[in-house]
Amino acid sequence: MKGGWVYIMTNRPDGTLYVGVTSDIVRRAYEHRNGLTGGFTARYCLHRLVWLERHDDILIAIRREKAIKGWPRDWKTRLIRHANWNWDNLYETLFI
């Protein structure tokens, strides 16, 4: 089974958060960054990739996404800050 990524998008540090899952993080981050996804992320201009986590199994990634979506906001922001203190846009790091 193909792997997957759990990721968090935002519009600014401590801004609106979106938790998603995908099998192709480069494509999905590009879509968010360029407003191609529509819906919630387009409405709130969530173009900044601030956190991501790789899983070998897409089903595990989906379970992790659902769990994180159910977390309080404070837990999500701590998760981001632990890995990305400055809330930097990680999009460019996908190509390294």
C-alpha cells in the first residue's frame, strides 16, 4: 500500500489551521499554495505549509489526520511549534 502525508496549512503564525492528508505532498501543497483546492483553505487563504509527517501506510496517515483534527487547537499549535518554531513555510523544503 502506498504511503501518505499528514500536514497542516495556515495563513500566518497562530492563524487559521487546516489539517489534511495526501499521498502526494508536493502536488497537494502546490494546490493549496496556489488556491487551486477551493473550499475552506481557499476561503481562508491557507497557503503556508507549517507541519508535515510521513507515514509508510496511507491508512495510518488517515487515522493520524482524523486524530489530530479532533485535538484542541493548543495541541495542534504545540505540534507545529515543536517542529517549526517560527511557523516557516515548509513548501520549499519539499524540493531539497
